[in-house]
Amino acid sequence: TCRFDYQPDICKDYKDTGFCGFGDSCKFMHDRGNYKTGYQMEKEWDDKQAERKRLISMGVDPDAEDEGKGDDEFAVNTGPDMPFACFICRGPFKDPIQTVCHHYFCQNCAVKQFRNEGPNCPICTKNTAGIFNNARKLVNYANTKGGFSKLFLQASGENEVDEDNDETKKEKDKDNSSQRSQTKSVGAWDVVDENEEGAGEGVAQLLSEQNDLAKKVEDEIETQKETQKQETQTDNVDKGDHQKLLEIAKSVGWFEVTAHGQTYWYNQTTNMTSREVPPQVTQLIP
């Protein structure tokens, strides 16, 4: 190895190790001004460890954070590479969210996946820690295309957008109308004959199923409201009976006490407690 000395007036032993055998009699200058002291290095280490713990709590791998940082620095921009369908339900997005690993899902699909399967992303199996952000880029991109349903149809190939003349469009429409009478579109990526299995499982059926689910949810909400009304009525009746019970218990010396989310009965004269209604009170109930 070759070492070039650009500072011949500084003691190299003292600068590298902080110790010089000649001591104060050394003819070279003892200077370590550009070296950090111990407390500075310890402070930087503590800051790095605190940042590492913060990233781990958010579900981000701190070791793989800087991997591939400059891979797309000189990539050619070919437009936004946005998904058109949810990876879980294979349908158009509904209230889309974005994970920490920059993947998009429907809000209900992501919540169900988190509750049933765990916090890992279903695409890259990365720990999301249940953090779902608002997918603003996807929403803005879908608005330029006319909404999520139109984006789904255009990208899946079921409603292709042509840029030809009007005459060619009319001819293609005629051909497509004759072909549609014989075939039906299925799913988002295939076209099959009517006689084949699964011919009725198209996008229209998917949308109708989603509408049925929405109706069921509305019916459940209405039933819950009715049950709540009935419960409030019964509670009002029970409150009147409960007040009578308190008056009877007070005459005997018992009081109802609530502490730490629990209710129990207390007698001041005898210094006794009971979790149930005391028998002395039940005997006096008419």
C-alpha cells in the first residue's frame, strides 16, 4: 500500500490512535480536530437505532430501505403504470387504498385480508403493519379515464377504445354485434362461447352481485336500527323498575356502587358487599 502525506506537520500516530510515544516532546503537531469524539459517535448511533425501531414499528424493513434506490434513475417514463383491478377480488376498485409497499387494493378487501390472513401484503408478502393510505394517484388516474368501472373495462379489453375513422368504427360495430350474438364475455381477460362452462360469469354478473351485497348491507342496517329502538324502549321500562329497587335497597341500608366497570351492592352499617341483589332487598320487592 502507498500513503501520501499531505500534512507533514501533523503527528500521524496521534491522529490515528490518539496516542504518541514522544508525548509533549514530539516535534509534530498533535491535532485530531476532524475526528469525532466519543459522545458524538454515541449520539449518532442512538439516533440510527431510534430510526430503525421506528421503521420496524411501521412494518418497513430498515435493511432493505436503500436497495435499488438508483435503479429507475435513468428509466424512460412511459406513463403511469397503475393497476385497473384489485388483486384480491379481481374486480374494479372500490375505495382504493395504498399499502406501505406501494400496492393497491379495495378497502374492504384489504381489511378482510388483514383480519383473516395477517398483516403481510398478498402480492409481495411484506409486513404492512395494517397501515393503509389514501390512493390519491390511482384516484386521479381513474378520473382521467372516466372512473374505475370504465378503467376496468378499457384495460381488460372488453370495451376497447379505437381511434379510427367513423366509417371503420361502424364496420367494426357491425362485426362485433354479429359476434356478440354468438359469444359472451366472461371475467376480465377472456371470451368464451355460450355453450361453454362459466359463460355467465362476466363483468355484468359481477356488478349485479355487488349490487345484491349492497342491498343486503342496507337491509341489515335497517334491522339493526329497529332492534336498537326496541332496546331503548325496554331500557326505559327497566329504568323505572330499577329506581324502585334502589329506593327499597336504600331503606334497608344497601347502595348500588359502580367502580372499574363493575357494579356491586354495599351496606354501610354492616360493611358488607354483594355482587348480586342482597336477599334482604329481594324479600321486600312486591
